Amino acid sequence: MTHRLLKRQLRKLGLDEQSPPTPEQWQEFLRRVERTYTESDKDRYLLERSMTISSQEMQRLYKQLQEASETQIAAERDKLQAVLSSVGEGLCAYDANGELMFINPAAEAILGWSEAELRAQQTPLLDLIRVEPEIPTASLLTNDQILEKLHTGTPYRNDDGLFRRQDGSVFPASYLFNPVLKNGVYQGFVLVFRDITAWKQANEAVRVSETRYRDLFENANDLIQSVAPDGSFLYVNRAWLETLGYSAEEVHDLNLKDIVHPDCEALCVESFQRVMQGEAVSGLEITFVTKDGRSIIVEGNASASFDESGHPVATRGIFRDITERKRAEAELEKSLSLLQATFEAVADGILAVDQHGKVLALNQKYIDMWQIPSDIVATKNDNDLLAAMLEQVKDPERFIARIQKLYNSPETESIDIIELKDGRIFEQYTTPQYIGDKIVGRVWNYRDITTKTLTEQALRRAKEEAEAANRAKSAFLASMSHELRTPLAAIIGYSELLQELTDVDDDILAPRLQKIEVSANHLLSLISDILDMSKIEAGKIELFYETFSTQSLL
């Protein structure tokens, strides 16, 4: 079979295998073949020369690359060694046979083992440092189960395990077993772990703190709420639920505007915006609406918490139901208004002071009675007020001594008569002021009794005059009784004598003499009665009271 290159040369000469060449064609063919071989020998020489040179260069280049690679690998190894030695986590590398290849200083410090000590141990690493679970689970494996996972190329992680130190003490650890594979073949594993004792303690402290604060929030009487920037509720405490009447499930569907009274909506929006801008709002008084439609007035404070970017994430509000307090304040204000009106409407002047004599209150009647200057009224200076009163009383020394005595005996009540220089007379009544059983001050009551005193004096004089007239009347009656009895005795005696001398059958003289006697006795009886009345009025006769039937007098 003809070579393909020969066929190509024959085609160039116009020949084929079936047609023999002419002598000229044959000569041309041989010349071309010779030229081809010559060129081929030249190319082969060049190729052999080139290959020789290339081989030498490749060997030299390979040697340089090998040296550079080994240097770079050593540098990278040193760099990796430095990095692994500086990390805070413990790190150990083991080969497929369980032989220790590397342990960093952090691991030595945490475990208490040195690299040499670990290499000398016959006990497998896992059995040496890891505390196996008493009851394995799908997520908490035994040491053998971990090795099985690693041989399959599956890493194993546990964030809440237990490791053992050289001294036998156990500590909580977070660890990761990561298999090392080469072309899918298990080569060993790397263990990275950390002591999470401090982290667990911090978490426990946080948990205890959260529990404490949650208990505090849940047992607080105040209404505590946390609201997201969109107005939805993130948290409310028990008092909030009980006061507003919602269940915990219903709160998830509520918005802040759902519980705010329409009259307070503008105030709520304005306060919410201030809080979202970072301002802490205190003394906020707002009206909430309960589930059943009742209005409750609350007072409290609100502030916001922010994320690391400074964006608000929630508001915190602590409110107190002051509905009853506001109602009591309204009643108190009403009572105080009534008391003030009564205080000003009474006819007496009233001054109230504390235990030290400091003026607490005084009404207009007191100001008018004592003619207190307006500047003293404005300042309510107790010393100036006392000085203004002393200037008007007749006996200032007695007045001030009496006041001092009352202050020294705070529980004493007293009534005194105060005479003023202008002729007016005041009745001073004072009593201690109590709150419960404690004396907290004193109230002074002044009444102008000038007219009453003058009237009493006039009545006293009239009474004295009437009593004098009565005594004169009694003396007159006593005297007249004596003077009248003497002639009456004579008349009665003579009438009786004439009756004895006169003939009883005398129809004219006897009745008349008898009539004279009866009239004289009757007049004597009247005089005796008048004299008895005067003695009774003078207190000279003692009366005896007896019970009798009025019918016997009829």
C-alpha cells in the first residue's frame, strides 16, 4: 500500500500507481524525494537540537520552580502556623490513624495538655478530652459515631458539649470536627473548640436578669408596653391586659391607635414622633380606651431603643392608671372650691397657721376685721401679720403672752376676748388642726362681738334696774301689807263685836255687818297673797311641789 505522502508527491507530478513515469518524470521525482529527505534531515537535526536545549531549560526551570515552590510552601506553612497559633480557639489536627499532627497554644492552655503529653498518650483523643453523652441522640453523638461521620466526609458540630481538662475538671465547650479529604479519601480531621464557660455564665446571668425583669414587669401594677415603629405591639404585661381587657392573642392584631381615645390622638402622634427621634417623654397624660369602651386616664413615660445603625426599633412605655386619682382630684377640687367659698362666706375672720406659726391661709373677713395691709396679705409673712395685729389691741403684752402660751400647749383650745384701741371687741376662738391623731397646725377664729357686747351691757343694766324696781315693789308691798292689816283688823274686830251686840233677828243690820266682816277677811286674804308673792320673788319662801287632780279644782 502506497504511503500517503508518496501519493501526494505522485499527484503533484501527475502520476498514479497504475501509470509508470517517463524518464524525465522519474528524474524529477527522485530530485524531489532527495530534497525532501535533505529537508527532513535538517528538520530532524533542528528538532533534536531544540529538544536537547528545551530539555536542559525545562530541567533547569523545573528545578527553579521546585525550589521556589518548596520555599513558598514553607513560607505559607509558617504563615499558617503563625495564624493557627494566634487564634483564640483551640485547634488540633489529627491524621487518619489518629496521630496528633498539630495543636495550637490556645488548645494547650484550655485543655492543660502540652503537645508532647498528648502525643505520649495511648488513649484516643476523643476519649481523652470529650465527655460522651449518657443518652446519645440524633444531634448528640458518641465518639465512635463522630468518627464514623468524619470517615464519610461529614463534619460534626456541637455548640453545647462538655470537654475534660488534664486535671479531670469538666467545662462546657463549643466544637467542630471537620474531616480532611484528598481526592475523596479520608486523611484525618481538624478539631476546633472553645471554652464557653464565660459565655454560658453570661447567658445565665442574662437569663436570670431577663427572668427577674420579666417577673418584675408581669407583677407590676403599672401598664408596660413595647410598640414597634409601625404602631404594632411587641410586648404588653399582665396589668396592661387586665386593665384594657384584651387577651394576649388579641394584642397581636392591635395597633396603638386602636387603644387611644380620639381626643388624645393628636397628642399621641406628636409624642410618638418625639420618642422615635430619640427624645424621652415623661409626664405624658393620655386617655386609653378599653376593649369594652371605657375610658381610662393614664400617666407615664416613653422612650425608644435603637439598632446599631441608629434606627428606632421599638418604644418602651410605662403607664399608671390614674382614672381614680383624677376622679378623686376632681372631687377634691370640688370640695376645695366649696370649702373656699364657705371659708370666704363665713361671718368670722379665720387665720390658719402651721405648728411654727407660718401662715397657711386667711380669709377676706379676717383681712377686713384686722385691716391687714395688702403687701402683708401678699407675702403672708407671719411676723408682719402679728405686728399689724399688736398695733391694734389695747393690751399687746397680754395678747402676745396668750398666743405664746397657746403655742407652747398645742393641744389646748381657748376662747378669749380681745379689746381693740378703736373700741371694737373681738372674740378669739382657737383650736388645734389635726390630720388623724397628729397636730399639724392651729386655726384662729375671730368674731366681732362689739354690738353683741354693747347689747348685753344694756340688757344687764336694764335687768339691774328691773331688779331694783322689783325690790322696791316688794318693800312697798311689805310695808303696805303691814299698814293695811292694822285697820282691817280693827274693821273685822268691830264688825264681829257689833254682830254680837245686835239682835240676830234684825233683818237689816245683821246681814250688813256680816257682809262687812266677809269683805274685810277677803281683803286681808288678798293682802296675804300679795305679800307671799313678793316673798316668793325675793326667794324668802320655799315651794313644795305636789301632784293633784285638776278636776278637784273645777
